[in-house]
Amino acid sequence: MTKPTELRALSELDRAQRLVDARKELFNLRFQLATGRLDNVSRIAVVRRDIARLRTIEAEDAGAAHRQPEVDLVAPEVPEEPVRRTRRNRG
């Protein structure tokens, strides 16, 4: 199991390669489970969590790239239109 801080320290390519490797390992573990050759069943859960961690960090990086810097802009004042009373909104 790899800690998220260690994964964040890796380059984007290294994280992508780890994700590919983890998916291959998960496939092999599932195959071994189906054929009855898997001794350590808990390894499946560990690999699934590693994949989830990698994908979460990947999504965080993608979200950070799309964010724009916060700028204080004052919105122009738009006069409000009076509310027309109809049968639906008599309140």
C-alpha cells in the first residue's frame, strides 16, 4: 500500500505507469481467484484501494488545472423586474 503523499510526489508519468501496473495486477489476482490459485485474498482489496488513490490524485490534478485564479469582480447592478402576480404565485 502506497501513501497518498508518496503518490503525489511522483511525476504524472510515473503515476500513470503505476495505475497501469495496478490494473494488470488486479486482473491477475482476479484470474487467480477464479482458478482457485490465490492464497492472499486480501491483496485484491489493497490493489483496489491503490487504484482508487491513484485515480483520486489524477482527478485532483485535472481539477486544479481547470481552476482559474480567483479574481474579485464586481458584477454590474441589474435592475430587478417587478414580479408579476399570476394565479400560480399569488403569495
